[in-house]
Amino acid sequence: MSTARAMYRADGFRDRRDAGRRLARRLAPFAGERPVVLGLPRGGVPVAAEVARALGAPLDVLVARKVGAPGNPEYGIGAIAEDGVRVLNEPALHMLQLTPEELERATARAERELRERLVRYRTGRGAVQVKGRTTIVVDDGLATGGTARAALRALRGRDPARLILAVPVGAPETIAALAGECDEVVCLLAPEPMRAIGYWYEDFGQTTDAEVLALLGAAPAAARGLDDPPDSPDPPGPPDPSGRPPARREVQIAVAGAGAERIAGDLTVPEQAPGIVVFAHGSGSSRHSPRNRDVAGRLNAAGVATLLIDLLTTEEERWRANVFDIELLAGRLAAAVRWVREQPELMALGLGFFGASTGAGAALWAAAELGEEVQAVVSRGGRPDLAAPRLHEVRSPTLLIVGGHDRVVLDLNRQALARLSCEARLEIVPGATHLFEEPGTLDAVAQLAAGWFAQHLSRRDAVAHG
């Protein structure tokens, strides 16, 4: 075995996912900055997906394309990126002595490919907004760095708070050259000689568009494994034991900082309710989530009031980044709590949160903000990792419910449990996957939630005079 090959065995990566996990460990200090992660398609997206998952950050792409030389498209004479950015390789142009017409034709071909990818990756979803946010650009490696340079210049024009370039492996001279295009370059390996990027991977197979789309969340949410899928019609809830189902009415809640915007909610108040539970849905869902409505109906049958709300306005839902903006979502829950306390029929009720998926992260963040106002929190298949900076501040008794087969989320909840300093418990529902679609598993969630709220919710006036 050659010396170079021995170096590969010691320092290289099994595949892009392995590279992403190792890169994520180096990037862990950025988690507290609520970053956004952008992969350069196609090969950079599997790496970026692992980084985004580890940091609890939204994932998107920044499309950039190499401009290939006439007759030799693998030889880069420049690069282009979104927002009309062009970067030219002046030494290559000088060597090839291309005419302006030849350069324009080569650039036009790259622009057609860029537009095709934008349509493919952006249809039905807006770009993640990076303004004022720490933005981490990820690729699977840096050779000449032309497309990375174009991508960084495109992003710099979108006014991020900090711009970070992160790669598993890169040529030392390219890393040095790109340092001036961003605030920081994070690179795990900078070998000399660099050889090809693929040399440092055991498996460097081509990434397909289908894989990119699945990682971006264009595939059904059940395949993503961490979010609730889009809503479907509500199943009928369980009947009220008295035979008189409590009245449900739609309400409008003013949103602070959004002008005259309001978010919608569905309020149900049984007679003599001791408390009210505010529901926070997952990232692919809304107040119409059939799973949350099922649990809410069972709480209503047990005499507990419920308020299911849309966490985002219609305009905000257009931007995928908002569904992972946990601080924003927590602010909406706080607005709902303020609204509850302004209603005469509700102001004396004990209050709890029920969060699903990303909504659980928002519920825990809001509980940290609101302190004793929140008497209990229940998380269903939740993402408490998204509230990692605030977990140590949560004082509300917290129940984490996770499916036994939901391995990724189960691991995230075990880590969160270790960080919570309040009364907290992890309940694992055997045989359940992320969405609790298996027979009897959602029933188990409802029973656990009802028991937790029955134990911890009590009227505020009763507490005051107890």
C-alpha cells in the first residue's frame, strides 16, 4: 500500500454522510447562533443535511454552476450563481484566448442549467432567508473553488450576519484564496497534495436530484422522519361523556411585530375546565393537524380546554426558514398565552403546552420565557434539540413522548432529558414511528398527555387560595 493510500485510510471519509457528521462536530459552536445551512448541489447537499440536522438548523440549497470551457466542459473558466453572480477564471481565459462570443455561449449554457436546477429545487418552496442570520455554506470538497466563490458572493449580497464556508476537505491554496470571501472557512482536511476530492472518500458516488429533493423536504414528510406531513381532513374525535360535545369556535390572535397580522386558532372549552392546553404543530402542519386534533379531542373529553393555533401567518408560511425559526414560533405561543389571559372565561385556567415535532422545540423555548405561567409541557415526537440554548431554563414539568422506532428523534430526546433541570420524564411508546400511525400508538400518546396535564394543571385561583 502506498503512503498516500495509507493517509486516505486514516483521514478520509466513508461517504458524504460520514463527512457531514464529522463536519457537524466541528461546527457545533455555531448551534447557539440559530444558523441556516445551505448545501451546494448536488454533492454538497448530503453533507449539509447532516450539518443542519446536528445544529437544528433549516436546510436549503444555493445553486451555483461551473462555466465549462468550449470543447472541454470539465475545465472551469468561471462560475455563476443565483442572483446573477458571475466569477471568471482570468488565468484560464488568458491561456485559452477565448473570444467574447465564445465566453458568452459557454456562460449561457451554464445559466440554462442553473435555471433548470432552480426550477427543480424551488418549485413549491421559497428560498430560506439568510438576512441577519449566521449562514453556513457546505460543499463536499474544494478543488479550485470557483463555484464556492460564486455562491459566497451571491450570499454576501443577501446580507447575512456571518458567512461561513464549511467543507470536509479542501486544497490549502483554495482555502486561503476563499478566506477573503467569507468570515470563516472551516475545513477538516487540507492535504498536500490535494489530488481529487473523490480520493478522500471511500464512496463518492454521484448524488441524484431525487436525493437532493428528499433531503430538502420536497419528499413526503414521513420520509424526512422529523416533521409532520401536510394536514389531511380531521378524523372524528371521541364523544364527550355527557353527550354534549363542547363548542369549538375560531378565534383571531394579534401577532406582535407583524402590523395588523393575526394568526388563527380553534378554541374548545368544556364546562368546569381546570386548565387549557395550547397546541404547537410541527413544521409541515397547522392547527388542522389530525394527530393534534385527535389528542385535543381526548383532552376535551377529559374536561380540559384546548387552543390549537397556526404558528405562522399566510405570508410567513411561504418561506421554509420560518418553520424552523424557533424563537419566532415561541413568540407566537407567548402571544397566544397573552390572548388567553385577556379572556374572562380563560384567565383563571391553568395553562400547558402540547408540542409536536418542531412545535415541541417552540413550546420548550416559550416555557423558558414564560416561567411559572406554564404549568406543564408535553412533547409528541418532539425536537427539543431546537430549543437547546434554553432547555436549562425550563421550569415547567415536561413529558417527552417518543416512538420506540423513531430512533433519530429518540436520541435527540434522550440528550434533551439530560439537559432539563425541571421535573421531566421520557416515555417511549413501543412499536411507534415518528407519526404514531401504528394502531393504538396515538391512543397511548393521548393517555400519557391527559395523565400529565391532570397531574400538573390546576386553576390559578385555586393555586392562589390553596
